[in-house]
Amino acid sequence: MLDHKNIRLETGVDYFDIAKKINPRYIIYTGAIDEYFNYRFGKLPYRSIHFEHKHFPLTSSYQPVGTVNYPMIMILPAVQSSNT
């Protein structure tokens, strides 16, 4: 698909360096969405995730695997279809 005559692919290019020089009909922007909109609403929350790293040197195994998912359990009311 990328080999089509109507598709132009550029990699390693900063969109903001060329934005005023191009006039594409469509664009696929893969950068930070808050940057694309010039931080109009400030930095979006997804960009402010804070990780805390803890080291437990005296513990052989703190969790059974490297990543453990703790899903929220929600009990939703039953929905009945009108097509029954």
C-alpha cells in the first residue's frame, strides 16, 4: 500500500519543521497529541504518569511475574435484548 503513487512517506522528520511547507490532504501524525495542538489544553494527563520504583533486596519474589494486572471488578445490571 505504501508503494502507491499517491502516498508519500517520510520518516525521521519533525512535523513542526515542515508543517508550513506542506499541504497534505490527509496526514497520519504519530507524535504526542498535546504537542500537535500546541499544548492548547496544557500537557495532557496521560503524559504525566508518575512511576515509583522500589527495590526489595531481602525478598526473593515479591510478585509471581513481572506484570500483574489488578482489574476493577464492576457489577453491571443485566441488559435484556428486545430481540428475544
